[in-house]
Amino acid sequence: MHDARLREPAEVSEPMGVIATLIPNQSHQQRLRTAIRDRHQLALCDNWEAVLTTCESQPVRLAIVDLFVDGGANFERVRQLKQRLPRLTMIAYVIMASDRAHDLFDAGRQGMDGLVIADEDDSPRALLALVEQAESRSLAATVRQSVEHADPTVRDAVLLCVTRAHERLSPEALARLLALPRRTISQRLSVAGYPPPQRLITWGRLVVAAHLLEDKHRSADRIASSLDFPSGSAFRNACQRYLRATPGEIRARGGAAFVMDRMRAELGR
């Protein structure tokens, strides 16, 4: 029988993010619960079938699983989930052991998007950062579709501005990541009708911020802090300058979809 018990229901009617988990270790469950607090709901699953059922029936964007819940690494289940739900982000939360090293090395190629080693990198701060980065990566799948026909440098620049939005990304850092001179990147962006690197970086942060605003339990100040804006006021000023909207208006108008529409409109000009 499938068992996917939804824990800690929200006290208000607005939908929250749902994280599906397959984590039999009670201590690891509690660490994750402490990290996310009331920012998300946890759907606790007892087996792989329950993970699939939960992900298909609830607004799940992220699944955190113990790859070794059945003994050996179950990559076939991972592939099945990815085939059915290609936008689902999956993170492995495992206890490290010498006989698991090869499987963990292979986890990325098999479809896992992140890895948490128990008692090494599962502090509440580290787990929360990983969840928020995973949200950015899941958004990147949508962004990737919107730039799939662009010049490869332009496409990679846009995607990096989204997936690295939580970092203190600069034009110089973007150039290093792309392994190209900054001037070359600026030229290719200009030819394709895209804004220069600094402005593109801000657009990427605003897309991610709007995506996070879709969760009505996130405050603008907290989002500003997570994306390394100097202050909540600086974030609100950027929203007004680029979007002519407040964070609340961005949320009401569709979040990330609204920002991407405005960005495309700027490109059209």
C-alpha cells in the first residue's frame, strides 16, 4: 500500500511548496524539518511507488530520497521518476560508506541533481540553501526552453544568471564561468538583442525572486537576503526600476512568468 502522509499542513489557504521525501531515518527527517520550518510541506513517503504517486498528485517541485532505502542504489526508480516528471528536482540524502562510493560518484549521471551526506553537510543552514538552490534549478528548466534557439553563449549566460542567482555573481565571475573574455560576452549578448552582463545578472535574480514570491509565505525581505540584495529596499527598488511593480504586485501577476514576459518585452525593444 502506498503511504504518503502529508505532514504539518499549512494554516492558511494559500498553496505552499511540497517536498516529497523518502527518508526512513527519523533523525534525518527531523534535520530537514528543522531546516525548512514552515516554508514547505513535507510529504513523507514509505516507498518509491508512494514518491511517484505523491509527485504526480501534489504540487511537488523537489524530492529528497535515500538512494539506498532498499539496500542497493535504486537508479532504475530514479530514471522512472525523471521520465515521468522531467522537471522534478531530485536530491539524494545518504549515509556515506565505503561500499557506496561508486554509486554516489555515479548519482549525477543517473539523474540526481544534488547530494547530501549525512553528518557532513546536513546542517539546517546547508539543507535550506540546497533546497533553495534546487528551486532555482527547477526554474532553469523553464528558462532553458525560452532560450533554446539562442546563441550557445547567450543561452549559457542566461541560464547561469538564473542558476547562480543566489551567489554574488558579477560580470567578471560570469565571464570566468563561461571561459570567455567579458568583452566577447557583451558583444554576443548585444548582437542577440540581450542586455549587457550586469543587467542580465539582475534580470536573472529578479526571475528567481519572482519564482520564490510565488510561495506566499516568503517575505520580500527574506527573498532579498537569500539572493544577496544589499537590503529589502534595494530589492524593491530593483523591482520598480526593471518591472515597475512591487513584490506584492509581481506575486499577484504570476511571479516568474510575469518577470519573464517583461524580460522578453525588453528584448523585443
